[in-house]
Amino acid sequence: MPSLTTKGSFSKIYSLAPIIILFISVLNEFDFNYLNLEYFSFNFPFILIFYFTLKDFKHFDYFLVFIAGLINDTVVGLPLGISSLSYTLICISTSYLRNITIRPHPIKDWFFFLFVISLINSISYSVLTLFFSYTLILENYLINNFFTFLFYIVFLNIFKYYLKGVND
């Protein structure tokens, strides 16, 4: 079976799939309101950015991540730059983790992810409430943090399968 690297333009599109999915996810800004699940939300862009800046950083452009944050702020209605700051902080933290890690381990990455998203959500919450006088419910941030943390392991396996297809 020929590898994706010999297929030309299809392999280029396939290698850009994480960025394309990131832009689709920030443009879509899906939620589960139509399922009547009141206490369920997760931040898929956080998972996607964390994983691909940690594992496949050469094909994941940080400038495009910043632009995706600006698009997310426009779609959601947040002050311009809040999501870009969050996404950039994820890129910085995963770059730090990648540089200090001798032996990568998915469970350690998972708990570092929990630390990073907790820190980023607390910074976003603080900035939005203190500087922009948004009235936010802290419970929603905690629920989002919890489910984002849980879904990281699920998407980790999907993304590993994807990277195996790209690297073959």
C-alpha cells in the first residue's frame, strides 16, 4: 500500500487536517443545548491545540492558532484577543512540556493538560470579570474544565491514529 507522502496533494490536505478542524470547530462553536444537557460542555479547541502542539508541532502553525482564537472571539462575542491569549498560552505551555520531557507519558501529559486548562480558564475568567465586567458563572467553567479534561484521553487515541496515518 503506498504511503500518504507519495500521494501528493491529498497528503498535504491530510497533514493540514488538524488546522482545518480547528477552524471548523471555532467557526461552528457547537454546544449541546439541543440535547437538553444542561451541565455538559467541553472545549475541543483546547484539546486539539494541546495535543498537536505537543506531538506534531512542525505541522501546526502557531500563527494560525492565534487567528483561530480571533475568529472564536468574533463568533462567541468575547472581547477580541481573549481566546487568542488562551490558545497562545496553551502553545507556550506545551512547548515547555515538550522541551523538558525526557520520556513522554500520556497520563503525565493528561494531568499537565488539566493544570494548563485550569490555569487558562482561571485567567480568562479573571480577565473577563475584572476588566470587562462580564457576569460569568464559575460553575460553568468548572464543568467545562472537567469534561475537557475527561475527553482529552478519548481524543488522544483518535489523534494517535491520525498521526500514525500521516507518518506512514
